[in-house]
Amino acid sequence: MAAYRIAYAALLAAALAFSQIYAGHLSSVVLITVLILPLVSLIMAVIVRFSLKLAFDCTPVTVERGTEVKARLTVKNRSPFPCSSLFITASLSDPEDQRGSKLIFSLGMLQTKQLNFIYPSNFRGEFEITVSKVCIYDILKLFKLKKDVDFKKSVLVVPKIYNPMGFGGSDLVTEEEAAAQTSDYSGGERSFVRKYNNGDDIRKIHWKLSSKQEDYMVWTEIKNRFQSAVVFCDLSRYSDDKVRNAKNADAVIEIGLAACFYNIRQGRECVLAYYSEEYGKTCFMPVSSIKELYDTAILTASIQGYKGEPSLESESEKLFSQNENPPATLLITCDGSESLVRTAKKITAYSEVSVILVGNPRGTVENSLNSLKKVRFSSIDLNIDSEKISKALSHIYQ
């Protein structure tokens, strides 16, 4: 805009000089025209600004990580004047900070345009696409008028479900269906929520959740669902790098879901477990079908990593020591230190344990894990894919 203003100032100076050197009717007309043009241009821009109508697709969406997120903005110029330059900015916040999209375009009189904003969904979580800045320039590019808008679109990015066995999946379920799988505590005991069955104790009805469902929901002790395997996802943060922490947590959760997929296809029920700093407890997700797997993926979309207590060592020991007949355990972690060896060794006192390390182990950790009895060990680098996960799980469950 500065260049256009400089150009106009030069034109005005030339018109003034022309009117002084060649005093007459023509030079006066030129000078008056140059003086009036900005005013006319501004008036047209003001009319366009108040005539401009914007409509944004604010419908919440759920997408799998790695899928493009799209948002559509419809812009209609209802004025009899063209809009020479329209500037619109939209942004999506994620661990890599603001991902902004900027569009500059023109609109003819009474013209309508549909604009698509496309963002990569590189991380799990709940995000918002926001359109908060719309600027209109007059024809001469001398003035900039702002139009206040506040459009927001909620985006839930769920973990990517890798199929380590080549089987097809199913579509994501709705948020209402996923709510029925919510895990929580009840009476100080670890438990999960399921639909009410005839004969269930009415004192165990989860009234708050039932009010949002078409069916009554009841608490059931999670230990009754420990059929075959526990997949414990360690979400402890081992770095101060925000982006790396997000990648680590995504990888751990996604490998955990792939392990559940593998168990289901092998005819084994399993439980996905993780410590939630938000709720201050260990959460459990029973997974015995593909539908429950996708429900669980939605529920784990917004889980964040945590730093501090409880440590993986203390929480996992507590988890298995409190169950009479703990099943075999798969531990998925980014902790490649000696504490992982101690954790695995302690769990072997209660059950067999398998370890998948996301990243490279430090020092002699790999040798130490491989030397432990009742422990199976495999590692995957941070750039996970179906083939790498398949090899790791095949080694673990061979």
C-alpha cells in the first residue's frame, strides 16, 4: 500500500506543478480530478465493506491425523461496485504454533466466491480454524478498511489407526457413541462405563452420562475386563521440545492402538491404559472390537503428555500390583533410560511384559531388556508406519 500512496503523492505533485505551469481550464480539471479520485475511491470501498457478506462453514469435523483439514468461506459482494482487493487471513493453532493462510483476491459487482482453506493435521488434538481478519482495499489502494468477523471451526484430530495385519477398518463413530466408552473412577476403584443391562445394580448408574445418552450407563470394575492383554501407553514427557513431545505422544498412542488392533484380529480382548494428568488417574479403555477401537481413538485424541509424577515406574507397578490376576502387559514408551529396565523388571513380578521403545535406547538399555526373563523387547524409530509396527508386534507376540 505504501507504494500506491507514494505513486499517488507523485501524481498529485505533478498535477499541482502542471496547474501552476500551464494555468488554464485543462490543468484545473486535471488537478480537481486527482484530488477527488481518492474520495470517490474511499466512498466506493465503504459501500463495498457494508455490502460484503461472509458465510463460514463452522460445522465441527473429526479427521484422522495426516488427513487434510478443509474449511470453506463464502464471500458475496452485494454492492454495485467491484472490490478490487480483498485480504482474508485464517489460522489453525497446533504445536508448531499458528499455521496461517492468506488470500488476496478481487470481487466483481454482485459476485460470489467460495474459498477453501486447507491445513495439514500433523498432530493429534482439538484445534480451531479461525477467520478473524478481513481487509478491504479501495481501487486506488490508498485506504484499508477492516471488517470484523469471528468465525471458528472446531477440528478434532484423532490418532491414525495403523493396520499392522492388512485388514480393512471401519468409519469413525459419532461423539455421542464414543461417549459411552468414557473411562473414569468409581468409589475409588478403577472402572469403565457401559450400557445398563437387566440385573445391574441401579446404585452404579452414571446419571450424568446417562442424561446425555438414550440408554442408562453403569460403572463396571475394569479388572473384570482384563481378559488377555494390557497395552500401557507411557505419556511422560522426556523433552522440553513442544513439537517433539507432541510427536512422541502421538507415536505412543498410535502404536498402542495398532497393538489393540493386532490383538483383536488374533481373537484377544485387551485394555488400553494410560495415566491422565488432567484427571489425575490411570484411565482404561476396553477394546474387544473394531468399533471399540475407533471409539478409543476418538477418546485419546486430546490426551496430552505430562511431566513429573507419577513416573512410569511407580504408576505401572501400582497398576499391576493391585490386580489379583494381571494379564500379559505391553509397555509402549519413549523412555530409553535405565529406569525402563527397572520398570520392566518390576512388572515381571506380576506378569509377562513386552516393551516397545519409540526411539533409540541409551547405552546398554537394549541389552539389559533383552537379557531379562519374561521380557520381550522391540524398538521403532519416531517415523512410524504400518510395516515397522507390524514387525515390532510380530516380534512381541511371536
